[in-house]
Amino acid sequence: MSVVFVTKYRRKVITPPMLADLHEVFAEILSGWRCSLLEFGGEEDHVHLLVDIHPALQISVLINNLKTASSRRIRAKYADHLRRFYWRPFFWHRAYYVGSVGHASLETVKRYVESQGLSRPRTKTRAKR
């Protein structure tokens, strides 16, 4: 399954070292739930996970645990950095995205997740009057 978590208020708080730590944290948490992290990527305000989930698990329970445990660990390690963005113990937005990877090949989804965080030009559009 594909999972996306967004930072609270979509603030650009995730640094490269934090992203590396999040990768380790998610892999460790998922391992404890008999799941595996197949791919991981992200940018300053969100992360993408490609997860092989154990069939007996309730997705909502797993997601809640992933968000709670990862938030707690990252807030503890990066408290000084996050204090500039959040005055309360926030990290992830309450909402999340979960989707199955049914019709897309696993390689296609892996390439997409891997591409997160790579520099790419952004284009601005202007409204015509």
C-alpha cells in the first residue's frame, strides 16, 4: 500500500537528516507490526511510504501507530528545530493518504516514491485577465 503523511500546517520542517531518521523509524515500527517498508521518500513537508502490510492488520490502527510513534521520536530528537515551527507538540497533520497499488506495477510505484525529494523545476502560472 502507498501512504502519504503531511506535516502539520504543511510547514516545510523536514530536513535531510530528519528524512533519513524518519526512514529508519518507519522501517523499525513496521517491522514490529510484521510489515515491511519497501520504499521511502519525501520532501520538506511530506513523506511517501510504500508498505507491504500484514493481511491481518487494520490499516487505521497501523497508520495511527506509525504517525504517533514517528512523531514522538522525531519531536524528541529535533525539539529545537521544530520549536521554531510549532509551539505545541505537533508534527504530522491529522489526515493521511492510503492507497492500494493494485494496477500499477511495484516498480512504477517504487520509482515514484524514490523520486520524491529530487530537485525539479517548478513552474508558476498566472491567471489571464
